[in-house]
Amino acid sequence: MSNRITVKNLEYLVARINDALGVPQEPYQHDADGKAIRDEHGRLTANAGTVYLGGAYGGYRFEQMCKGGGSRDLSSSGYCPKRELYEIGQAYLMGIGAKAELEGRI
């Protein structure tokens, strides 16, 4: 039996990364009714620092919201297979934990 990595596995990993970073789970802000909050120009209001799963060309990557909107490729690997991205995400989580430990937060 193989240990197949699914999109759900990656989404769960994204949630764990956001928790470890202390940022919201949703890339954009919402009001109490769940409606997206827009700025004075009608643009969605980004939750800077939030990580989300992006997909294209049959691959996936971790993207992080930037202040003022837009995003960056957090994994710096471009779009890759699910298993490879899962391993990158696990390493990223370990790095966050190590940094927190060095700073005495754990």
C-alpha cells in the first residue's frame, strides 16, 4: 500500500504552517457575515503573511500573501508534484519550530 499525498494533505499542511506563523487561515479578510472586505478602490483586502495552496500546470506550490495584495512563491520551487511539495512543507514547519525554539518561544 502506498502513502499517497492528496490535495487535502497539502491543505492540512498549509493550515499547520499558518498556525505556526500565527497568521489567519484565509488569504483575504472577511467581515462577520463572511463577506469579503474591500478597500476604497474595490480591491480585496489581503491577510499579509497568510500561506495558501496554489496550483497550475499539473503541479502545486505554497504561496504567501504580500502586504497590499499579490503573492510570492514561498517554496521557491515553482509548481511541483504533491509529494515533493509535502516534503518541502514538512521541512518548512521544522524550520519554524527550530526558530521558535531558539527564540525561547517553546
